[in-house]
Amino acid sequence: MSAPTPSQDLLLARRAAAGRADAWDELLALYGERFYNLAIHFTGAVEDAEDLTQEICLRLYQNLRQYRGDVPLAAWALRLSRNLCIDHYRSARRERRAGAVSEAVLERLPAGGEDPQTAALRRQQLRAVYQGLEEMPEDLAEVVLLRDLQGWSLAETAAYLEVPVGTVKSRLHRGRLDLAGRVQGANAADARLGLPAGAVALNSEVAEAGLGVEAC
């Protein structure tokens, strides 16, 4: 039986690990934006996100020779720095519970080609979603953040969290239900106060902030 063909991620990692500057540049071009997007969500601040992204890239470079290609490279790279990411996330959660969601976080989400009024409403809706995430159990919030706000695949999310895909699906299901309940509760509270509704229309199964992410 012939050996399996190495994945493109593995071939790229091998070239970068061998000191090929062009391979490292290609790797950053492919995944650098994803690293930063996740970092801004974990930290909630541009400066901290830049520092975290640098740390992610440094740890990736130092460990490239250990990559075996059995999981997606981006998820594997972020897994190397997961403890650091979690520390930033917990700190940002505490800060966001005491104040508004950073504009830097909202700016990293897809604009969707909306007119200014729709875009403003959507940002208001996303603030309600983020407020709900801050109040949720960390394991559920993390899965919803990765899958629904970052658009990661189930395989990438499982690889990053080091859990089976089935566990990701279970947490995602429970997390979406939890988030939907919190957001709808916030809507009801706003309505009683005569304020504009702050959240998207969510059904009982999927709390996706109108981002167009497929269910599981």
C-alpha cells in the first residue's frame, strides 16, 4: 500500500521548517489574517491582538518541525498558543462585562455590504450577542465564537480544542441555545424600557448573529 499523499499544509510546513523564507511568507499570507482575527476576538484590543498574533507566529515557527499534517495547520498553530489565548480571553471577558464591546472587535466581522442604517443596527445586534457570550460558560462561548463568529469548520474547532468533533457539535448546540435565550432576554428587557431591540431574530436552534454560518 502506498503512503498517503502529504497535505498541502504539511508540504508548506516542511518547506517553512527547512528555512525557506518564501514558504514562511506564504504561510503567513494564508493564515496570518485568521490568527489576527481570532486574536482580536480573544483580546478585545488592537494592541493586545498584535502582541498575541506575534506570539502565535513565534510559537508556530519554533514548532513547525513537529507538525504531522493530521489536523488543519491553522488550528494546530493556534493550539500551540491556546493557554495564552485563553488567558487573554478571560481577561477580555472580565473587561467586557464591565463595559461596551470594543469597536476593534466589531470591525473584524464581515460587513455584508449593508447600507449605513442596516450596518448600524447589525453592530447593535452583535453587541448584544457579545454580551451574551460574556455571560455564558466559557467552554460553550468558545465554541460559538470559533464556529459562528470566526467561521471555523468543525474539524478546525475540534483540532484547536483537542476534543472530538462530536463534542464540538454538542457544545455548539448547547451554546447556541444558551446564547439565543440570553439575547432574547436582553431584547425583552430593552422592549420593556422602550429601547431598540439589541439582538438578531434567533430561533431556538441557531444563535448565529445573522452571519450566514451553516448549522453544525
